[in-house]
Amino acid sequence: MTMRNTGLVKAFIAATAIARYSVVKLDSADDSVALATAKTDRLVGVCADPKDVPEGKRADVILSGIAEVRAGATIAKGADVTVDTQGRVITAASTDEVVGWATEAANAVGDVISIKLTV
């Protein structure tokens, strides 16, 4: 059962298309974010919009609290998570940028789970 309990939410401009339930990174332009696609990206939060956000449009980003995200693999409850190449969460290795930890398990690719943001 996924659950969102957001803390801080900030509006940005989407520098790239951002899918619903995706992790985002800072973009080079002021007040803009892009879809996170690498474990080394500076992860800042999760897209809070109820639909996919097209490039150039406003994207509300959850910066703290509990957020719903799409899983890119199976994930154990309590595992630290980072991103895959599609902005979905996967289990993090010790050298990866971490966006948070799973408050519930993901049993399959595409599951929507809750994470506690730690960025």
C-alpha cells in the first residue's frame, strides 16, 4: 500500500519530460529539474504531479517527506534507493547517490512504492 506524506514541495520547470512517480535531478538552468537517469546524478526529489510533465512545463517536486515512486526492480523494505536510467528507484550500492529508503517492498518492476526521502 503506497502512501504519500510530503513535507516540502517546490515548483520547478521541467528541462526534460518527467514521468509521474519519477526521481528528478537539478538541471543547469535556474529553477529547473530533469529526469534523473544515472546513479551519480545529484538527486533532489520526486515528481509530485498526478500526470507526466512535458518539457518546459511546471513540475512540482517533493523535496522531503514520504513520496510515491515507480520501482525499476524488486526492492526490499528498508533498502536505500537510487535511480535507474528511467528515473525509477532501484536498490543503491554504497557508492551511488541515494534519494531515500523504501518504506515498503517492491515485488516487481513498475510497482509504485513509498520511500522516505533523505536528500
